[in-house]
Amino acid sequence: MRRNTRIWNGLAAPGAAWLLTFFAVPFYAVACVAFGSIDPVFRDAIPQWNPLQWDFAQAQDVLASALNGPLRGVFIRTFIFVIAAMMICFLIGFPIAYFLARHAGKRRLLLLTLIIMPFWVNYLMRMLSWVNLLSPSGLFSRFMSNFGIDYNWLDGSPITVVLGLVYGYVPFLILPLYATLERMDWRLVEAARDLGASSRQAFRLVTVPTAKAGVAAAAILIALPMFGDYYTNDLLSRSPKTEMLGNQIDFYINNSSQPQRGAILVMMLSVLLLIALSWYLRSTARVGKEQVR
Amino acid sequence: MLRRDFLRNLVITTGGLVVAPTLLSACGGTSKTSSGGLVIGTPSAPVTLPLSGEAIADGLPEESGTIEILNWADYTNPEVIADFEKLFGITVKQSIYDNEDAAIAKLRNGTLQPDLIIGMTDTALARLVAADLLQPLNKTYIDNFGNLLTGLQDPYYDGGSQYTVAQFIYGNGIGYRTDKIDSADLIAQGYDSMWNPAYKGRLAVPDSYRDAISLALFQAGVTDVNTTDAATITAAQENLIRLRDATQPKVDILSYQEIPAGNRDIAYMWSGDILIAPWNLPEGTSTDVLGFWYPEQTITANDFLCIPKESKAPVLAHRFINYLLDNDVALKNQSYVGYQPALTAVNAEALISSGAIPESLVDAVVDAERYASGQRLVSLSPETDALWNDVWATFTAG
């Protein structure tokens, strides 16, 4: 028995090594950069590998800015954009995933492929296509002007950035949702209906709670990259009105002599996302327990 | 696509990675030490850089095989490269860089080992020299050196052009649509035009913190674009925020496309960008719709060509520098890149008569006098640079 346990523990070793090499060590390196200094000549970050000598002065500045300074607005805006984009993604993605899992029958794989197919095209190419379509002389803008809607979509509009995020990430929401709904035991819904629940009640009281883990997984899956996204805003807006956290990180790391600040923002974002991830793990564990019961 | 455009797009195509080369370069490699400090020249205090090593001997034969060039994307006309390949029977291989600091980090740790570097600026030169990465030039191979503008034969950042040869020059100014903004009105407004709420939503500033903050300084009558004074820098921040609130600007480097496309009316931009704008006009649109106001007080700048110490084809590298300084080759190169070669003969008259630029943009041409009278952006100390960074981060935070 003890031998078996060792074998199972051994099987976890590659995963643990992977996590250590590609998450723990890089994350520690980011922390060492965040609390390190810069080379006064070459402006490279000089990581401080000894935690006892970490310098928290820059972190205090960034934290103060995030709480009461210019970064506060960026944090709030980023959260609003991501939450709005997630909600729209769910409004679009859930019915699609539900239809595919419940009603598409033999055509479900074909339909799933057709839905996902546009997203085989590189993200950058798709966004650049939208830039062309949405420009004042673009096809979409000209089409909308036929209905009296003359809106400059690329004029630093928050709506455009949120819709860009939705367009970019919605397939990553549909797939895990579909996977969850597809393997759901639909007899539970039938049982609820047999017991007198309306279709709406069955959906609310059976389908949604059962799909909760998949919903959380899908939400996390799209929220993580959206929080760090800067290129959607870069392409569709590039206005201070729509500046996101990823844009500030990009500036500090790629174009300033304060890469530590970029690293600190990366860490702050990671901590926030870690909290969200913990919530996901707790909620999936709870759902698992409830299903076992 | 301009090099700055490429810079932007390459950053985008990295897919949102937050641990960028600057961060990664901090985590390893065999970088040389940063001791020795920086020797930074300014127009008022020119420097002769310390010589390290010797230039190649006179009269050596050209190497055969391949010459590797480190260049910005689309920053040399492919036809010019092909002609050079034919002339010497060799192959030119290009590596692309999108950020001077990242490129220097890669040169220091040996990731990049080019034979010739194209397009770096004086803010990078001090670091290239401090890292002992460059070899002195032997000008006996560069017969066309005399074609350069006089002021650039002995530049303030590299007295005697010991390590570098200037390539392109430009100045900052305001590009605009003459069919939307009256030229006389624009000139009367000067820098104030960038704060004019009448242009709200139709205006842009460059995504370059040194250039954009300098705009705020110039508008307030400050000409020291390398100021270390915290109060002046704070005032510039407030001025930039006023601009932001009044005009809701776009912050990008796409004005060379967006102005001719009619998507914006006015932008603070590099003169080289407006020179390339006519190629982006919709078919049938007259080039007269493009205008450029060249301010009396503004920034002028140039980039240069240099040869790494470890170049395996130094003779060919010298030959290529010489080739790019040929007046006809430079004109051909300009016709693709857009930026103006730093050569005396490639002046406004030559550019207009060759059809490279329309007459309406003659004001965007930088001559020797303009170049000499312009302000130069030089490297700031890390402490001062941090202040400038904060201004930019606050401005872009919205």
C-alpha cells in the first residue's frame, strides 16, 4: 500500500517540476525584479535575489498610486471592462453552448467547428480586420450610417474595447461551457420537470447549479488573459480614456527606465487573480461535494 | 511600415506577455558589466568618445558570403539591399530589432552578433560605447562621407564620427489636414492648436513620452527638453492633462496613416511620418490636403550606422555604409522608408524634383540650419527619467 502511494506521488513529480520551473521560479524572478533595482547605465532591471534585501519603496509608490493616485482609475477601469466583457461573453456564449449540448444532435461537432473556425485566424489579424471594418471609412461604419448611426468606433471608445475583448475571448468561454453541459446528466432536468418544475425553474434550479463549475472555469479562463490584455486596447482605441492595466505594465517594462514598476503591477494583478482562482477552486470543490452527496 | 510602427506591432504580436525582454535580460546571460559610466554629448557640450580598439586597416578586400545587418523593420529599401548584394556578390541577412534597450541587452549577452547596426540613436550610443560593443570606423572606406550635412560630419554625440555615420534626420512638428484646418489659422495658433478643443477626438500625440512631454514644455515656453527640474516636469504633466481633457487625443504612432485616411485632422508628429503620409492617401485625393507646421522651437534628431566590434565582415559593413551615403542610393532608400537622408544634396529641391515628396510638404524638410537650431533629446539620469516616466503614466492613465 505504501509502495503504491509512492508510485502515485512519483507520477505527480513531472507536474510538480513543471509548476516549479515555469511558475514558481519565474514568479520569484518577477518578485526579485519588482523589489530590486536598475542598472544606472543600461537601465536593465537588476533582480535582488536575496529577499532580506528587497527594496519596497517602489512597491509603496505603486500601491499608493493604485489606492489614491492615477493607477486607481486604471484598476477600476480594467475591472469594469473585464467584468462587462465577461457578462456579454456569457450572454452570447451560454445559449450557444447550451444549444450545442442540448439540441444540436448529430450536427453538434459540425456546428462547434463552424463556430470556432473564425478563431483559427490569428488574434492580431482578426483585430486588425476590425480596425479596417470599424474605421470611419470602413465597411461596418458605412453600413451603420445607412441607418443614421454615425459613430466613430475607433475614437477611443470604451464600448469598442469591451466588444473587442468579447470578440477575442468568447470562444474560450464557449468551449469549457459546452464541455460541462455536454456531459451533464440531463435526466436531472427531466426529473425536475416530472416533479412539476417549469422549464425556467428547471434551468435555474438544476442546469445552472450543475454547470456552476464549468461556468467558473470558463470565467477564469477568459478573465485571466483579459486582465493582462493590452493589445486589444492598443489596436482598437489607444486613448487614455481606455487605458488598461496591461498597457501600464507594457509601458513600464518595455518603454521606461522603471521595469520594477511593471513587475510590481504584474505581482499585484497576480495576487488579485489568485484570489479569484481560490474562489474558483473552493466553488468547484463545494460543487463536487454536493454532487457526491 | 515605419520602424516605430513595427515596434508597436511586434510588442502586440508577442501576445500580451508581461515578462518582456527587459525583464528577462535581467535574469541571466553573460552581460558585460556596466562600470565605466556613460559619456553623453549634448549640443552645448559635444564629446569625443574614448577610442576602444583599432579600426580595420586600409585597403582590405571585401569578405565573401554573408553580411548580417541589425535593422528596424522595413528601414532599408529592399531594392537597395538587392543592388548591394549584386554589386559585391554577397548575401545580406537582416535581423530585426524593435527596441534599442532590448537590442543592446542582446548585443551584450551575445544573442545578436550582427556585422552592421542600422538606425540606433544617440541615446543608445553612450551605452553601446560603455559596453565596448563598437569598433572605430576607417573612413578611407567611406568615400561618400563628405555627402553628409556638415553638422553631422562631426556630431555632438560622437566628435569626429569615430564610431558612427548619420543616416536619417527629422524634426518634430504638427501635421494636419489643410481641408479641415486653415493653414494660416494653424500657424497663428502654433503649439496652442494641440490644446484647441475644436479638434477634440480628431487629434493625436505620439506614443513617445519624451516627444509628447516636450510638446507640453514647448507650449509653455520651456525649451529645455531634457529638464531635470521637478517643478517644470510637474507643470508639464499638468499641461499634458489639460491637453488630454480638452482634446481627448489618440496616443499612437499612426498619424502617417490616419491623417491621410481622413480619420484625424491634426497630430504632433515626426517630420518623416508626414513625408510618408502621401502614400497613404486614398486614390484620387490631392496631396495638397496634407500640411505640416515646422515650429521655430522644436526637436531635431537623427539616427546612425555603426559597426560592432565583433563584426565578421567589417569591410563589407564599411562598404554598405558608404553605399547608403551615395546621393542616388539615398534617394532610392528614402522613396521606400520615407525618412529624409542626412545628405546635403538630398535637399527639399531634390526630394520634390524626384517626386519623393509633394511641394505642399516642403515645410517638413529638415535642412542643415533647422537641424542645427533644433533641441536634442539626450539620455536622462535614471532619477530624472523616472519623473518623466511618471508624467507619462499619469497622462495615459486617463
